[in-house]
Amino acid sequence: MAYKITDACISCGACEPECPTSAITAGDAIYVIDPDACIDCGACADVCPVDAPIPE
């Protein structure tokens, strides 16, 4: 099960460097997670100040 980033994202960028598989990239309005690259580790959720990454 991959994580996804909800609309609560404030585009702070805290999650991107924490991802061990580089599955997180900046989207048009919010950051996005590539579900094929996500290993469900939760590192992004641990650092997000607004709890935007959630298990899908």
C-alpha cells in the first residue's frame, strides 16, 4: 500500500528529501508520490507538519 499526499499539503518540501526511493516530487500545486516507487515506509508522514501524506 502506497502513501498519497492530500490537498492539505502546503508545499513546504519537508517530505521530499526524507523519501528513500525518491518517490516524492513537486507537483503543480502540491507534492505528489509515485505509487509505483513508494515502499510504504511512512518517512514522509513523520516529517510533514500538516499530516498530508496518508496511507492509500
